[in-house]
Amino acid sequence: MIQVRELKKHFGPKVAVNGISFTVERGEVLGFLGPNGAGKSTTMRMVTGFIPPTDGSITIGGHDMLEDPIPAKRLIGYLPENAPSYTDMSVQAFLEFSGELRGLSGDGLKRAVGRAIEMCFLENVRHQSVETLSKGYRHRTCFAQSIIHDPDVLILDEPTDGLDPNQKHEVRTLIRRMGEKKAIIFSTHILEEVEAVCSRAVIIDRGSIVANGTPRELKLRSEQAGAVTLRLVDGNAAEVSAKVRQVAGVDRVTVVSERPLAVRAFPQKNAGSDDVARAIGELAFKERWALQGLQVEEGRLDEVFRSITLPDTKKK
Amino acid sequence: MTNILTIAKRELRGYFSSPVAFVFIVIFLLLAGFFTFMVAGFFQRGEASLTTFFTWHPWLYLFLVPAVGMRMWSEERRQGTIELLLTMPITPWQAITGKFLASWVVVGIALALTFPVVMTVNHLGNPDNGVILGGYIGSFLMAGAYLAITAMTSAMTRNQVVSFIVAVVLSLFLILAGYPPVTNMLVSWASPWLVDGIAAFSVMTHFESIQKGVLDSRDLLYFLSVIGFCLFTTSIIIRAHRAG
Ligand SMILES: Nc1ncnc2c1ncn2[C@@H]1O[C@H](COP(=O)(O)OP(=O)(O)OP(=O)(O)O)[C@@H](O)[C@H]1O
Ligand SMILES: [Mg+2]
């Protein structure tokens, strides 16, 4: 549905987006991650046709955004960063206006507005002026505007920004559910959100894609991924880690915490994490350690994020 | 066309849900009345015409019209709603036209509400109603030209005050270029054809000629081209702003 090729954007001498390419098909939810100023919003603004790219091409459902913007825009629902809306209108009037510009009218419009209000839980502020809404409600109003025409493509710039935990949960559920039938791009700074919602994620840094994969694949890049953590109710850190180090396939051992005791064993390059975990389990049984937990680490997205986007000296 | 109407309708609603439209209409009516009856001495002149009424319009509009139009695009930019509007499946041209027409309607309503003056002169004497109609048409077109200028200046900035001031200055130029005291002064050190050429760009010249009751196509063309030119420039400014 969404095809983006070699997208570039320069603001004067400044390069905001530097050659980004990706595709999103129906049924996919693509997460945009990246530090502040990475170029996520700029990319979205180009994909939605708000700003023209310096170079590159954008195709939405087969329509070129630059050559033939109207049919391309018709397929898109867009929630811009900071969720702007016409503050002098009531929630309902604002949604009706958006629906009309989307080509809805009469009964169809009424139904669409009702559905969007219901999906975004705006029932009790329906007739309230947007100006007097709280930040979270304004955000939801703008979100409602983006789904009013049940678009095939949804572009959401930080859709859960400013929402309370319950609403964050509702919006994530909504995005995941809509993601089954639509092509969705959304950006976020909340990494758990990526794991909960995305089928694929890209990390953008200084205008380029620096990592691309399913949340699971990305997590595997973490240093911790595949390490085995052993937790004991009590025990001597030095003694336990010395014994764990003897286990076949263990490369090195670190002590995560002393009390309660937790040690982490990193497998050697060619050793499987599961085998190491089994061997450590047997060791614990033989030594009659008071076992609290034994776990193969999946890796952590925040660690991957940090190691990729921080120009840190350790890596070099 | 539907899109233009949808946008115009929303804008009109915006004008009337804030005090902007009401304040403009009330002040316009008060000032128009004040200048016509108190300053120009409408009754004392003993003529059945609205010359004293229309004479003041270029000057009244100079401050009031930019006040109506100044929020047209600057507010969209300040609130960020321009990002919503221009990612809708509409052309920028439709948005520009819709917004412009809505503001023109507001001024039109104010102008229409001056009808008691027409009734008064008709009651007191036998005015030439064709001339009066010409005056209204000219006044409405002139307001349109000022509004188009304001649309242009409001697209330049997110600050309404700046857009107001620049619009007033530009409009003032268009008035002064054909304002007799100024042209008379210019004649003393520029060749007459140059002064006439400059005056041809002035709203004054064309407004006065329409007021005489002859709707010359050149005057009509003048106002429509000012409007067209300014709205076209608005679209270029908006495009340049989007491109960054
Ligand atoms: N209109 C503009 N003019 C000049 N520079 C701009 C403009 N818009 C964006 N930029 C620059 O482009 C870069 C990318 O900005 P962008 O808003 O895309 O970042 P982002 O990834 O969305 O960041 P955040 O996580 O803070 O939302 C920034 O350095 C920003 O300063
Ligand atoms: Mg952003």
C-alpha cells in the first residue's frame, strides 16, 4: 500500500531525511523509532503529502503522491504530531467537517461520525468545544478525525502522546485491530508500544534507517539477548559464578545483583542458549541451590535503541 | 466546488463563533454612520445621493478589512491545522478560495446591513438608485481586493498582528497611489503620464469611477485581477512555506 523510495528532505543546508526507503502492505503495522530530531515527523509529512520531498518517490495504493496527490490523499488518514484541531468548533462539528472534506455526506457522514466518536470514547464531550477539552481528549479528537473515513492507510505521529495509561492501552488495541486490515505507520518513543503493536519496526537516526526488522529480531541484536540469568534466594556470589563459569558452553559470567543473587551467563558463540540453560539448571539441582528463577533473556529494545542511536565510543 | 463550500462554511462558522464578525460589523456600521452623518454632513448637503457615504469606505476598510482577514492563514499555521487541511484530498486552491469567500461574505453582510442609509435617501429625495448600486458593487469589490491582500499577508506569518500591519501598509499604498492630494503632489515632479500610470494601480481611481454609476469593464477587471493576483501569490507563499 505504501511505497517509499529514497526519500530525501533538505531544509536549507540541513539534511532532515537522507534516503529513506520502505514499503508497508495491508495488514502490517510499521513502527518508527528514533531519537528526537531523527526525521520521523518529516518523513510522515512527506508521505502524507504535506511537504514535498527534495528527492525520492512516494506511492500510496498505486497513486503517486507527487504526480497525483488527490487520489493518494483520499486513501490516507493522518494524525499529525501535536494533534492539531480547529479549537473554535465542537468535537462533533470538527468531525463532520473532516468527514465532508473526505467526501462523506448525509447518512454516511452521520454514521461515520458516530462510529469515530464511539471508537475514540468521545461520547461525553461530543458537543463540547475543542478549545475547552483536556490535552488527552484533544488528542483523541484528532485521532478520531484520522479514522473517520475508514482509510486503508493510517499515518499516526505519536498517537499515544499525552494519553492516560488506560487510553494508551485502548489506542494500542485499536491500532493493532485496525492493523489487520490496513497499512499503518506510527511513531512512538515508548518502546513497549512497539512490541505490543508493531509487526515491524524501523529505527531512524539522523535521517537514515539504521535498523529494520520485527520487534523480536531487533531485540536479538541486544547484547543481553540469549544470555541465561540465574536467580537464587541466597548464596555466595563468587562461589556461584565460579561454578556457573565451568558449565559447558558458557563464555563469561556477570553478577547482576548480590542479594537476592542473580548471575548472568553469556553463552559462547556456537553454543545454544537453551542448552546452556538446561546445563545450568542441572548444576543448580546438583548443588541444591535455592532456585528462584532461570530464564533465557529475549533482549531489550531500549538497549538496542541506545546502542544503535548513541554514537558511543565503546562500540567503535 | 463542494470542498470550497465546505471550507467556506467552516470559516463562516469560525467568524461567527468568535466575536470577530460581530465586532467588525458593529464597528463598521458605527463608523460608516459617524463619518457619513457627523463628519461629512450628509443632511446639510441637501443632495439625494450617497457620495458622502461611499467616500469614506476606502479608509474604513483600510483598518477593518485586514482585521477580519488577518487570521485566515496565520491562525492555521499557528495551530498547526494547516497540516490537517492540506493533507485532505483537496487542492490548496480550493482551501484558498473557500477561506477567501467566507471572509468576503462577512464583509458583504456588514455592507448589506447599511441598507437603512439607502432607505433614508430614498425617503428624503429621489436619488439615482443605479449610482447607489454601482457604489455598493464598487465598495464590495474593493473590500475583496483588501481581503485578498490580507489573505496573502496572513499566509506569510503565523503572527496575526504582523499580518494585519503588513496588510494595512500594502492597502495604504494602493489607496495613496490614486489619492488626489498625493497625485497632485506627484505631478509637480513627475511626468503626468507616469502619475496616471501609477494611479491606474490604485483602488481609489477605480472605486471612484465605479461610484459614478458606470460599471466599466476595466474597473471590474482591475479589482478581479488584484484579487486573482493576491490569491495566486498566497498559493505560492503557502507552497514555499511547505517546501521549507
Ligand atoms: N520546517 C523546517 N525547517 C527547518 N528544519 C526543520 C523543519 N522541520 C523539521 N526540521 C528539522 O528536521 C529534523 C527532523 O525533525 P523531525 O520533526 O522530523 O524529527 P522527529 O524525528 O519527528 O523528532 P521528535 O521525536 O522530536 O518528534 C530536525 O532537526 C528539525 O529541526
Ligand atoms: Mg516528531
